Amino acid sequence: MAKARILLTGGRGMVGRNILEHPLADQWDFIAPGSHELDLTDFAATQRFMKEVKPDVVIHSAGRVGGIQANMAHPVDFLVTNVDLGRNVVLAAREAGVSKLLNLASSCMYPRNAVNPLHEDLILKGELEPTNEGYALAKIFATRLCQYVSRENPNLQYKTLIPCNLYGRHDKFSPAHSHLIPAIIHKVHQAKLHGLASVEIWGDGLARREFMYTGDLADAVLRGLARFEQLPDLMNIGLGHDFSINDYYTATAEVIGWEGNFMHDTTKPVGMKQKLVDIERQRTWGWMPATSLREGIQKAYQYYLQEGTHEL
């Protein structure tokens, strides 16, 4: 029996690579073109590719991603590029008659002042966090577009997973592009390497974040493919609990074996005070992540030592 054909966008990114290297990936025939093979910002090219490949399912994980510094420095790019990617992939899939699409969104779509945990119904119910507003708007656009497509044609099941913050293998560790945990790994490793007595933390470190190991998201995505009919059209994917920024620094220092002190710079931006997703739909669906914080940081650090430092 022939395997179902899956078109995976963003196959060279952190999420895409974790999906492809997951043991369950062998159950499907994955096509994961790089940007040099397919420019997803080119609608005509995306249309042609979709019609030629004729995938059974599309997983849309491509995106222009980065941490607070990158989002604040390039808001136009984070908005426009991600809107183009979402629009082109979803509409090209619809035109090609692809019946199933799984869109990967982001918990930054939730209002900055919403009560935690963040339930799926809160999208567009309040002001977004300014430090990554452009990226959030683009993700909201793609999510709503999937819902509209399915509303117009119930035979097209275009669903969205909203992961909490992610880290892990194939992450970006450059300070100009990294998210919180890879940035911490790099900073603490450099402190240990150079014998530094202290490491700076932006803000007071009390803001709370929910970070999930990316291999766990890959597991959820692939199990979602196997049980696509049972997937809600919109569902958070997360841990169900969070940690403070200080907790992440402490755990990383313990994994790396650095015993210095932390200094807080309260003049720097920290983003939302808390961002914890509601996982009731996820629990009902029957899935939970398996990787602990220290286990995940250890895996990410090993990748950093082997591969991540090459990207700096």
C-alpha cells in the first residue's frame, strides 16, 4: 500500500527538521522542498508546485521566526513575509484540491493582557504584545484563512495547532535571531568557556514562559496526521505549566555546569508577563508531551555543542 504523500513547508527549519527525524515520520512519504527549490513567497510558483506534487496532506510550518530583538528590528519583514507564506500555501492547497492541511501557528496570537491559561477562543479578543505584533498578525491571518476555507467547503479540513514557545535540536543560537532558551544556552556556555562570573538577564526574571521541546511538537503533529479526523480545527499544544525566566537560567546553568551569578537589567524589554496556553482540548484529544525541562535543555545543549555553534 502506497504511503500518503505529505508536503511539509519549512522542512529546513527547527520544527520541520524535528518532524522529519521523528521515528513516526517513516509512515508517510514526505516532500520537504527548501527555499532554493520552492519560493513560497511566489504564489504562482507555489501553485505550480502544489498541482505537480498533488499531496494528500500539507503541513505548513514555514515562517520567518526570531526572538524579541529580531521582531523589534524587522517588523515589516515579520508581518509581510509570514502573511505571504500563509496566504500562498493555504490558497494553493485549496486550488489544488488538497483535502487536509495542518497549519502551525503560535501562542503569540493571544492578547497580551488575557487571563492565563490562554484558551483558543481568546484569539482577537484584545491587544497584541507590541514586541512581536507583526508576526502575531500574520499567524492570525493564516489561522483565520484556514477556518474560512473549511467553512466555505466542509470537504476541506484545514486545521491549526497553536504550539507554546519551542526550543530544541536545530534551534537558532545566534543572539540576533534566537529565542529565550537557545539565547540562554549560548550566554551561559560562553560564560563558562571564558570564566565569567556573571550573566545578564533582561528584566527582573519573574516573567513566566511555557517552553516545550520541539521533538514533542513533532510527535503531536505526526500523531495528528494519523488521527486527523479527531483533531479539533483549532487546538493549543503545550505543557500545561510554565516557568519563570529565572528558572530557565538556573536550569540551563545546572545542565552546563556554570556556577556564576545572574545580574538583572530592568531597563530591557521582557514582553508579556505570562504566556501559558490552555491544554484542555489537547488533554481531551489524548496527548501530552514527554520531555522534562532539564532533559530538553540537555538535548538542546548537546546539539549546540555539535552543530549550533557553527551557525553563530
